[in-house]
Amino acid sequence: MTDSHPAGPMVYGMSAPDLIRIVSRSSPMALAQVERVRTELAALYPGIRTEVLPVTTSGDRWMGDLAQLGGKGAFTKEVDAALLADEADLAVHCVKDVPADRPLPQGTTFAAFLKRDDIRDALVHPGRLTLDELPPGSRIGTSSVRRVAQLAASHPHLRCVPMRGNAGRRLEKLAAGDADALLLAVSGLERIGATGLISEVLPVETMCPPIGAGILALQCREDDVTTIEAVTGLGDRDAWREATAERMLLHVLQGHCNSPIAGYARSEPGGDLSLRACVFTPDGKRVLNAHEWAGPLDPATLGTSVAVTLLRQGARELIDSIPH
């Protein structure tokens, strides 16, 4: 008599492979994100085995201007390659690091977006000062053109100094005196257990977040139906809707890594979806704003609509005028 049950762990009638190989960037934060995925997989499929393949990307190695490496794709290229070479079954990405001005690598797809984390930025200052309390000339460590532009607009008396590297490395540079304060993502500090260092959490009205902030995406090969079906159960509908709207916005705008573009979609408890977005000049002196509600629109159409509103205000000329 043969066993009629499908192979692999079972839950609620779903089956999963015995082993899922996960590829990710090798930074402590990226590996913490993988642990979240492993924990959620284990809760859904007790007994499932997972292996982690950490890779150091060219973006992690390079400390200069990201545009010289081709932009944000420098953080995903080696991860994508491992997935396509069948060295791994699943890739874990921060949505904000995945370029939206071009499609995903052929043969891959997003199988799920996890429940969204905090989208806000935080100020880290050793003396616990807030942004408004920092004295003129204070050096803020950040290489984000989005943060630089917004600080130039709201706090022109502060000075931004370039600072790249993972959050831990930036905190080391702060301690060494390379800057007086840092701007870091709240969700990133949460992932590495460093929220105790936060001196102020900035509201989105003060510091509009990057597209895809706080959302982890699970990427699979399109033909790997088994893994796709297994990880779909980890997905969050609101995160999917928000990420879809935001990434379509960025796709239509054709924003590059030197484009000061910010924005976030928000799903309300009743199901309404809104999208707010801004495009800045690098010096923060010109700001284009758009904020729309989806109504009957699907998320991708909402993203397109908000992008068109910004294009009508001159976003194309503004984005194209910035070297990259």
C-alpha cells in the first residue's frame, strides 16, 4: 500500500518542499530579514528545512556613488544570479532596493510581499537631540538623495555628509566622529535590535519615505511552482497593494538611483488605498507633490495616475536633469 499524501510538510491542505534554499545579501540586516522568513515558514510548515546562501553584492562592496555601478540593481544582481542559476529557490529583498525602472530579471517573479514594517526614518544622535534641536552646521551622515533633498528643504542649516555601508558600519562611523548624527530606517534598526539608539522618529510629513520602504519581497523562479505556492501563504494583501502602486509609480516616472523621489501607499481598514508621492530637486528648493485615492482604481492604475500627475507638474524634466 503506498502513501497517498504528497511529499513534504503539510499545513491546511498545502504542501511545501522538504528544503527551501534562501539567497540573500550577507549584511547583518539582510540576514535578520531572512530569519523572519524562516520563522514564518516554520510556523506555516512545521518541520520544513531551510538553508541560507549569503552573497556579498557589488553594492555592499562599493562605497562610492551607486550610480557608477548602475544604481540600486547593484544590491540585487548577485542575488538574482544565484536564483537563476538554481543555486537557491527563494530570494529575500527589501522592495526599496529593487529597481522599478526596469522589469525583474526574466524568468523570475515576486511570489509574496510580507506584512509591512515601519516606513519612517529615525534620527540617531548620541546626545539624544531631535532634528529641530541640532545646532547649525551639524553633520548628518547619509548618502540618500531623498534624505539630502528633504533636509535641504526643511533644515537648510544642517549639513549632509556622504555615508554608505550597512547600518552597523554607519553606527561605527558615527561613534568614530565621522558625523554628528545619522538618518536610518526605523525598520532596519528594529531588525538589528538597535531601536534603543533612536533619538527621534520622523513623521512622514517631515521625511517622506522611499518607495517600497518596510516591505520584504520574496522572489522565485517563474517555473518553480512548488516554491511559489509554498511561500504565497506568507504574503500580506495590503503590502501587495501598496508595493504594486508604489513600484508602478516609480516605473512610470523612470526614476533612477540619483532621483530624489519619495512616496508611500496606505491601505485603510475599510480597504481604501491612497498614494502620496513627491519629486524633489537635489537642493530641495523645488518640490512636486501628488496625493490621490484609488477609488475604483486597481493599485497599478493608482500608481500610474499619481505618476502622470507628477509628470504634468514637470517631473520628467526634473528627473532627466539630474546626472546618473
